[in-house]
Amino acid sequence: MAVTWGEPLTLFVRARQAVQAEDFSYDPWANLSEKNSVAGDMQRFHYDSENRLISAQTWQGPL
């Protein structure tokens, strides 16, 4: 499976016979920039010019 930058990557995880999906987005430098869950939780990540994580924001529940 080929993934291009900016294209959401969906991973499926089996947990107790339930399937949950999370979407991950990456910036052009391969840093994780956004993570979304099926439950509606969302996280955004911000990096400095040396690709060090400087902040993370989390929202819970349906947006």
C-alpha cells in the first residue's frame, strides 16, 4: 500500500472482536500532525523548525 503525504492513513485494530479505525495525518516532514478516532476524539500536534513536538491539542467526543 503506497501512501502519499497529506493522504489520511487508516489503520484497523481488532480489540475484543470489535473493529476500531483511527485516521492519521502527517506533515511534509513525516511528523504526525493529526489523529482522529471513530469515537470522535481528535488530536493535533505542532512542531518547531527542528521537528520537535511543541504542543498537542486534544478534543474528546463527536465534533
